Amino acid sequence: MGKRGAFIVIEGLDKSGKSTQAATLLRRLQDSQVSAKLIKFPDRTTTIGKMVDSYLRSESELDDHVIHLLFSANRWELASSIEESLKQGETIICDRYAFSGIAFSASKIRPGSHSYPLLDYAWCRSPDIGLPAPDIAIMLDVSQDVAQARGGYGEERYEKEDVQRRVRDVFVRIGEEFEGSGGKWLVVDADEKPDEVQTVIWDAVKDLVKGIEGPLEKLWD
Ligand code: NYM
Ligand code: MG
């Protein structure tokens, strides 16, 4: 049996440079003759993804539980194809994953309250239990100042300073729990120049992308 591909997740706040870093990493892997592909969540092309897209653009309203479960379902509909690609030796770079799912939902607060959660953290985590677990999750940690200077946030739901601050706090908790469960969680200072961020990312993945002997783990299992 040959080695399987590496499953690399890139996470972070909006405007943290995830998509740029993911694309640069893909090019570098392809230049190094590593079989690799880039996927992203939400995958807005599927039927579920279109519902998510419409919600994010505020073209539709959905109950907070419903949208949380749709984001998770959007991952589950791709889960078996992720497993298959990894088994065939292809490395996957994934722009956002279940960690964004928890962070953005669990950071929602009840209307009229300052900090009382709308959705329970453990409840937010549960629908993603059993998904393919990444071999490494790289969290691009950007400060509000730098994120704003990058052109500010767009028009989409969640792209507001107070939301992003709460989301970051939940990401910290998620990282601690992922590490506690044996996962690899790397926080990278995303205020640095793109080249410097890429150097840190490359250093963290360069051995993984040679292929992995061990089995693919299940998330939060
Ligand atoms: N988002 C993303 C969630 O709220 N839950 C999830 O499970 C995922 C994957 O969607 N603000 C949020 C985070 C982003 C938004 O992502 C769209 P992007 O990477 O800007 O397309
Ligand atoms: Mg965005």
C-alpha cells in the first residue's frame, strides 16, 4: 500500500489571507510534483451550498440551528470524495472546515444580550463528529487593524468587527481542544507579509506532503 495524501486545513477570520495562502501552497506543491488539490468550504456549488450562499448574502433568512446544520451537511456531502482522494495519494488543501463551522455559530449571542450564547458550543461541534480529520489545521491569526487595512470586510453576513472578535475567541478554544485530542493546530501570525506567512506554512507541511503512512483519523472522535 502506498502512502495516503495529507489533509491540510487552513482556517482564520475573514481577510486573514486564507485563500491567497492556500492558492500559493497549491502552486508550490504542484511545482514540487506533489499531487494536490484545493477545496473550500462552504462549497457554494452544491444544492446545499446554494442555500448557504443565499444566507451569507442575506438573500434569505434561516434559523441559526438550520444554517449551522447546512454548513455541516455541506461538508458531509464532500466527505467521501475527500477520503477517496486522500486514499489515492492526493494531498488536499482545504480553505475553511469544521472549525469555522463551530467558531462562527458558537460566537452568536442572544439578541439583547452582551455575551450569552445563542447556540451551545457542544451542540455546534456535534454534527461534524466523524468527518475526516485534518493532519494539520493552520490558523491564520490576523489583527483587526490589518484585516481592516486589507480593504475592510465585504458585504456578507458576519463580516463585522464585533462578530470577528468573538469568532477569534472561539477559534482559540477550538485550537486548544483540537490539540488536546491529539490534533496538530498551528497558529500563524497573519499580519506578516504573505511571503513570510507562506514560509511558516511550508515549514509546517513539507514533511506531511511527502505522504502519510497512518490511517485517516475521524474528527472529534
Ligand atoms: N462559515 C464558514 C460559517 O459560518 N460556517 C462554516 O461552517 C463555514 C465553512 O461563512 N464568514 C462562514 C465564514 C465566512 C463565510 O466563507 C464564508 P468564505 O471563506 O468567505 O467564503
Ligand atoms: Mg469571506
